[in-house]
Amino acid sequence: MKIILTNIFLLLFFSFIAQNNALVLKDNPYIVLNGGTAATPVYLVVNQPNANGIVTQGSSGANIISENEYNYVKWMVGTTASGTFNVPFTTGVGGTEQQIPLAMQVTGAGAGSGDLLFSTYETNDNNLPWASGVTHFQSSTGIVDNKDWVVDRFWILDAENYTSKPAVKINFGFNDDNTEVGAPNLLSVTNLGAQRFNSTLDLWEGTANGVNGIWGASSGTAGNRSVINVNTTGANFYRVWTLSDYSHPLPIELTYFEGECQNSIVNLSWETSNNELNTFLVQKSLNGSIFNTIGTTTSTAGNNKFQFIDNNPYLERTYYRLVGNENTDNEIYSDMIVVNSCDKNTSISIFSPINSSEIHLEITTQVANTKNTFMLVDLSGKIIFQENIRTTNKGINKFLINQPNIAKGIYNAILITDKGNKTVAKIVL
């Protein structure tokens, strides 16, 4: 075990109480952990399961400085079923330091002789370096890089060596000076909540404050702010956390989101792991940029699986996304999916005989009385001729287009079905 203890400004005072071997930090001492790496982490070990394993005395508090992902406070909690484990983190040493205490209350015992790991560190304005395991920082509102709406800090909260991890409630103290929340950040410190990175599903998770919510609520005043009451179950005890603005959260947590063509329609299906998120707006787009709402769907009680049918998908491909508001005023968005044309009931043949001004169309369809659009386009993209063509029968429908006044040359003959499927054939007239 490697521990670096540094006296800064005031004397670090420890005493070990015989009954519970508590680490007592008196009159504003500093413990600075330094030099941890993924291969050789640094640990300050609290070798007992009591919530009073770290005791702070005096009016000014205490200061444990991690400032590295791998500089850990390691608390041997084991199967303790209750209690709040307080770690008196401080941002650093110098004129801008601020105490950012972290508190983790065990609400359900873990199984096995496990321990809790705690560390935290400030990032640069681009939220770098990312904590290990994090693969993206995309906002649920569609912003690829959400750094301006996230505090410049990560927290590492891990549960090791458990066969079943404990359930906990967390309070995050955070630095509200300009070094971590100021420009170029656009966030509001009174609008912050906690989010965790699900390394199994490769996504950020978080729901609005409420029953079993995992974001919590912003609390406190300038210089003494925190996000409190952040609940998580043992099954969802993931190690990387940060704080983001409710108006630009990282993406909502979907187990899957899929679209499938079925008889010229699109059947959308998805599942969420969050019981609170039970109503979605469904939106679609022609270009993946401008979206329109096409409907709303709500799950039944206890059911996290959803379906929605789009009877009129766009030409060639359609982009879809989901919008959830989780009973708050702030909408959150899923990632986009794209579904290609679903018109499987129609086949098109376009050809022109050699040395002829005739264009022959064959439309084979399983649906009678369909309206189609035919266009003849020159190589510059100019439409030379356009006509509406309607099928009259199921099966093969043949059409002859004869335009002797069109100049000889190479053209694109295009037929667009009533379902938006486009067929293009290059012909020589």
C-alpha cells in the first residue's frame, strides 16, 4: 500500500480510537494522495466497516485531496447494511481550493467481503482526460460534444469484491467557482444533477428527480453546493459519475431502439431500463436534422417495452428519434436510427428500345390503384418531362411513354411510387 501524507499549512493529526480504529482528522488537516496509476493505484485504506471510520473534528473540516482517478480512499465496508460514509474531499491546494465532501449512505447491504473506492479529479475545459471506460460525451439533445453543460470533474465510486453490490444514496459536493463551472461552460449550478456511465451498454444514465430517481437535486449556497439524494441499486452500481445540466443531459438510457419494415410501414420498438420514463414522443426526419413529431406512446404499468407504427415513411430512408420528458419541463432525446425504404410490395422495370423515343414502364404491385410519379431528367438535373401514372390492377401494369420531340441523348428515367420508393434507370433516346 502506497500512501503519501503531506502537511500543508496545518499539522495533520491522526489518532486511532481503540474501539473502532477511526481515522480522526482535527483542525483542518490535509491528506494529499499522489502518483496513482491504473497499474499501481494509491490507496488510503480505512480498514473497518463502521461509518465513523473517518472522523472530522474542529470547526474548519478536513481535506483529502485525490485529484487523480487512481488516488483512492478505500473503505472496507463489507456487508454493512446501513450508515453514511463521509469522505472530506477538497479540490486541491492553493488559492482556489474548495471542500467538496462526498457522502455515500448504504441503503441495502452488499454480499461478500467487499470495499468501496472513492476518488475524484478536475478535468480541463474540454472535460479531459475522460475517466477510464468512458467512450463518448454526446448530449441527449443531439450535441456531439456536451462539455459546455457538464462540470469539469469526474467522480469514481466503485464497489469491489462483492458478489452482490450494495444499494446506496450519494451526495456529491462540487466546486462552484469558475475553474470547474464557469466559462466556457454554459451550465447553471442550480440546475445540476448526477449521471453515471453504464460501461456495459456504453451509455450515460440518469433520470429526473423523483421516486427511485438517480439524478438527485442541486442544494446549498455559493461555496457550499452539492447534488443530493442520488439513488442507485447494487445492480446499477457503475464507477464513473459526473454532474450535468438538466437542460442538456447525456442521452436517455435505452436497452435497444430498432426500426423494421413490415408491409410498407415501419415498426419502431424500444426498451428502457428506467421505470420512471414511461412516455415518449416519436419524431422523424427526412435529413436527420429537422424533426417532426408523429405521435406519442405510453407504456402500461410495469412494462418498459414500447412500440410505434409509422404508416408513411419517407422517400428512400427515414430518420427517427425519441423524446422523453420524464415528468419535468426538460426534454431529453435518444440517439437517432435510420430505416431505409419499406416499399417491398412493388417492383419497377424501366427501359427504352435501341433507336427509339419510347420509354417502357412495368410496375408490378400487390396493391391496385397506386399513384406514381414518372420524371425524365437530363444529366444537368433539369426535369424534361413529368407525368402521374396510376396502376389499375394488382400484378403487372405496363405503360408506354412516347416523346418524339425530346432531343436525342442520355437521360435518367425516375419513377417514384406512392410509398416514396425511387427507381432510377439511365436510358438513351
